Amino acid sequence: MSDLRDRIASGTLAQAGLLTEASIDRAVELVSEMSEALETVRVLFTDQHGILRGKTIVASALPGLFADGMAAPSTLLLKDTS
């Protein structure tokens, strides 16, 4: 568990100041809970029109998501869907 916390705390998101100590602790809890119960996780965000966009990732990729974030193709935000 400490290795997981260290990985998230030393990742790109934490280094950029986007994660607090509390959010790092919660991320560790979520990864532990989800890796036991789920195979895949749907990660979503809203585009400029409020439409949900996202990716499905395997649960084992969650530590990397919390450490370094997730890339998304720019075409999701560059095309006008209004």
C-alpha cells in the first residue's frame, strides 16, 4: 500500500499541485477497493457542450491514472458538436 501511495504522490498530478494529501489517501483507497471488485472502469469528463466523453480502462491501470492523468485525443474537444 505504501508503494502505491508513493507512486501517486510522486506522479505528475501531485507534482503539479493538483492532488492534496487527502486526495492521495482517497485515491489509494479507491484503487484498493476497485481492483478487488472491478475489471474495468469508465473515466468520464464533460466537453464544452456538457456531453460526456471518456475512456474505459482496466482496473489495473488506475494507479497510473491517479499518478499521471489520462490522455484524450484533442479531436474530442476541437470539433464542434453543437
